[in-house]
Amino acid sequence: MYTFDLPMWSYIIIIPLAVWSLFWKAMALWHAAKHGSKFWFVFLFLVNTVGILDIIYLIIIGKLKAGALFDNSSDAPVAKV
């Protein structure tokens, strides 16, 4: 059985980075799906930029303010399938 021979400091960096990336990706995908942006949903799903592109999408493309990122009572129209 193969084991990874990574130093301990690398786990201290990789695990929080993975959690950070997963959180922002989930937020961006949720907002893209909620607003019916199929292109952005697929693009954000396929491209991994450690949360950077996801944050840019939420703030610039999604036109959300920092306080509105976690607000569930959005006035934005919801896409109907």
C-alpha cells in the first residue's frame, strides 16, 4: 500500500485551502443555479481556482454585496425549469 510522504506543514496548508475552496464553490454554484445562469454554473463547476473566480463571480457578475452573500431572502428572480 502506498502512503503519501508529505511533510506535516503541507497538511496544515492543504486542508484549510480545500475547505475554503469548497465553501466558495458551493456559494457560487448555488447563486448561479438560483439565478438561472447555466453558463456560469458549468464554468464554475469545471474550473477550480481555489475560490478566487467564485468570489469574483459572486461580487462582480452576481452583483452581490458582501453582506448579501449569506442572505436567503433575495429579491432576485428565481429561474423556473
